[in-house]
Amino acid sequence: MKSPEISIHMVTETNAGLLDAVDPDVFDDAIQTPLLQAFLANPANLLAVAVHDGRVIGMASGIAYVHPDKPLQLFVNEVGVAARYHRQGIGSELLAALLDRGRDLGCREAWVATDVNNMAARALYAATGGREDDDHAVVYTYALADD
């Protein structure tokens, strides 16, 4: 169960300063201000964070998108919680905040993909009401720039 000292926030341009202090194992890389500003400038981009003692210790991100033949959907991009805060319900609360925001925007469905071997993520998604799709996807990536 999540500690009462941990609060969940949807990040906006107004409270983006929450991301000034982030536990190093929440995001894959360091927050870059221009990328954060671009992210927040698009209202379809969603970011929920968990804060403890003024520091972001978890996050869930997604995007609400429309397609010409489907109603608005929410793609959950990722959920990350600092290791020392695992198994306290924080991931569930972050995901719930993201799903609630998607509902508020009019999304009719949400979906997320994870690695077959990521048992922690699969347990989180199953415990929060997600249903595993019978059709297992194969992911292809394309390099669009030389690094």
C-alpha cells in the first residue's frame, strides 16, 4: 500500500518543476528541459508522477491518439518506479491516474505492450484490470537517424 507521504500528480506546464528532482532510476535518461517542454506543449502527451519528499520516485507516461477509423485511445508508453519503492502500490496508482486522465479526455480504450519476460510489468497490468491479448505481437524497430 502506498505511503500517505507519496502524492500522485499529472504533470502540466504549471507544475513541471516537479521534475527538477527525480530519482535516477525512474526514467531511462536524465530529463532534458527542451524535450520536457515539447512533451508538455502537446496536450495529447500525458505524464503522471509519484512524489516523495519533493523528489519524483515514479512515473507513468502515455499519449491519447485518434485514428481515422477508431475512437480516441490511450497508449500507455511506460511505467517506472524507483527500485526501493517497488511493491508499495505506486505503479498501480500511477497507472490509475493515467487511465483516469485518458477517460477524462474521452479515450474509449487504453493499451500497453511489454516484454514477454517482464513479469513485474505483466503482474502490474493484470492486477490493475488489464487483459492480456491472445495475439502476441512482434515488435519491429526502425532507426530513423544515425547516432
